[in-house]
Amino acid sequence: MFFKFLLFAFVGYWIFKGVFRYFFGNMIKQAQQQQQQFRQQQSQASRQKTRPAGGNVDVEMNAQKKKPRKSSENYKGGEYVDYEEVK
């Protein structure tokens, strides 16, 4: 009885696997090819954007005042808030 169950389970799995590959194999391959083409297009577009025109590169730097970092040395303390405990 147990042997028949294992046999049917194995054969059923094998058939299901074959049917699944037959129906969905081409769809998966096409999706992978489209994804690969999309990645190639994206990499080509990013390469074109990073190339400077004529070999000249202009660098602009904004001179902004740096804000001091918050640290324990600069901390002056906060405001004390009185509270009541609710039971």
C-alpha cells in the first residue's frame, strides 16, 4: 500500500514537472531574455550619461557653511517638563 503511494507520488510529480515545463518554460525564457535586454539598455544609457562631451569636465562646488555636529560637547540641555503619573 505504501509502495503504491510512493510510486504514484513519484510518477505524478514527474508528470506535473513535465507539463509545467512544457507550458511555462517558454514564458520563463522570454521573460529572462526581456530582462537581460532591459539591463543592457539601462547599462548603455548610464554609460552615455556619464561620458563628458568633448572630454571636458566641469565641477561645481557649493560653498555652504557646515553646521556643527550635534555632540555631547555642544548639548546645552533641554527643557524640563513636569508630568503627573496616571494610574
